[in-house]
Amino acid sequence: MAEKKNYYEVLGVGKNATEEEIKAAYKKLVKQYHPDLHPGDKLAAEKFKEINEANEVLSDKQKRAAYDYEQEHPGMGGMGGFGGAGAGGFGGFGGFGDIFDSIFQGFGGSASVQRDTTGEDIQRDMTLSFMDAAKGCTKEFTYMRNEPCPSCNGTGAKNGTAFKTCAKCGGKGQVRFTQDTMFGRTVRVGVCPDCGGTGKTITDKCPDCKGRGYVRKETRVSFNIPAGVDNNSYIRKRGYGQASASGGAPGDLIVVFHIEPHRLFQRKNNDLYLDLPIPFATAALGGTVKVPDIDDVFDYQIPEGTQSGTTFTVRGKGLKTRTGTGNLYLRVFVEVPTKLTRDQKKQIEEAGAACDLKQYDKARKFADGVNALYGKDPYNK
């Protein structure tokens, strides 16, 4: 049998921790490992389950007292590891809840059996175009799932009525088991084996679902995707997961998004980045260029003397999301023309000759560096 983890260590508190300290530690860990923050992460889901199990015990005075006793007396009648048939005189216990029931029922306490009858969640991936993710859209999604049987309303009984109250538990869904132990006669409460905790037994199975309570069916669902969803963000559609096999509520549909790259834009959070090529004449003399954003194009004034690699910030032209509006960052690079005609080359030569080296900041600094090293001008022909 695997060793039971120490509940105090699970919550990261000491054995003498107060109720407030336990409560604070639990809240912090729940926020950190909640399944909604880690869709599809089995380790996080297991950790979340472990945290809740530890809190359920340590936040209850009677359960905590029984747990502490078991920790201090691991050899008492098989209570170590919370009891198993081969551990000693307490064979037959199914876990800590059973031990708690056994110890405290005799003192007038009560115990309840809770069963999670909710159906399983379904996780699916969806690929969105960059613009659909940026601006928001409505999508239809088709998938296969177990839906509650319409013929029996998910009961598994013919016409939804062919069942009766369970004779063993009287409709309570739980039964009490008595057992003689070294402490005397004890009582524990468990799920009724006849009805599985539903409180009802089927007398005539539904012919459509064969008593399962659900049917396999293609489901089509439509949902609105808000502007600004990013890679690995997701939407949870309540009640669109697998139907419950025990008459409970269906699970949820979790759709995880994957965003296609864009040919022009790059994204970081709500900000957009755009590489903007400009002619060398515009860089030198300045001018107006057309710049695209998410919705349209707009005019942007390039100042004269703009160097390649300069980044301009256009505020409010990024993504508009529920968390705010981002900026557009224009990364300018100066493009040099190719395949020049003879006349064009001559004009450029004349323009270049008319400009003094002092008008080129970087070139002048480079020339000064070469001169300092070797006493030569790198631009002197």
C-alpha cells in the first residue's frame, strides 16, 4: 500500500497550526492549483485533489483529532495508513471517512456520504486565425459526447418512471454498517451497494440507453469568443461535457485555443508589433506612410532623418480587450532600391557627393574609430 501523505505537509503548515493558519494556507494553494488555471494538467488536478483532502480533515476539529491520534499511534489495530483488511483488527474500513464514522458515531455524531455524480469534462482544441482571436468572433463547434438520454431524462429507467425506492437504503442512498472492534461496537456510513447512492433501483431499463442514462450523440454548440484570446487560453461551456452515469449534472466542455501566426503582425499580450519598410528617401526627407492596424489603415508621419531600426510607439492601436487596450510598435527599416537605371545611379551619386560625412552620425563615428586605430579614412577613395 502506498504511504499516505502527511496532511500538514500537503498544506505547508506545522502540526500546531491554528485554524486560521490552515484556512489561509488552503486558500493560497487552491488559487495556485485550481484546475481552471491548469486545463489538462493531470499533476495539478491531483495536487488540487490532495489539497482539498487535507483541508477536509485538518479544518474539522473531530477529524483532525482522529487524524492526529492515528499519526501518533500508527500501530493501533490497523489504523496506520487509515486501515486495510490486512493491517490488523480494523479490517474492512475503506478510508479515513470510515474511521471517522466509526469513532464518532458512537458519541452521538452524524456522518454523511457525499458522492460526486457530475459527469466528466471534455477538453477539445480549436485553431483560430490571428484576426478572429484579436477581434473576437462567434464559432460553432461539433463533437461527440454522452448526452443525457431524452427518453428517460437521464434516469436509465423506461419513460423516466420505471424505478422504485431502494429497499435496502429506503431512498437515502447510504446505509450503516455495524462492526465489533476492540473499542466496542462501531457504526459507519457508506454508499448503498444496491442503488449506488441514488436511492432508487430501476425496475424496467430504458430501451434507448439500455439503462445507462445517456446516449452517444454528436453535439453542436455555438459560443462567443471575446477579443484578445491568446494561445492556450480557453473557454468553459458549463453542462456540455459528458453526461453523468449516476443521474447527476453533465460535466463541462473546455475549448483550448491555438492562434495562427499573422503575415504582418506579431503579438505580445495586448501589444502589436509591425516591421515597417520605408524608402530611403522617406527616411532621409520624412513623409507620410500608410500603416495597417487591426481594423484599417491610417496615416503616420515619418520624421526626416529616421534611421533603420528605429521603433515608434502608436498608443491605443493595439488589441482592445477586457483587460485594456494595447499599443502598436512600428519597427522601421530603411530599404535600399535595387536594379537602378543609369540616370538613377547618377542622381544618387550626385546626391551622395553633395552630402558631407559630418551629416552621417554613425558613419562619422566609425571613420573616427578607424582613424584612431590605423590613421586611415575608410571612406577616402
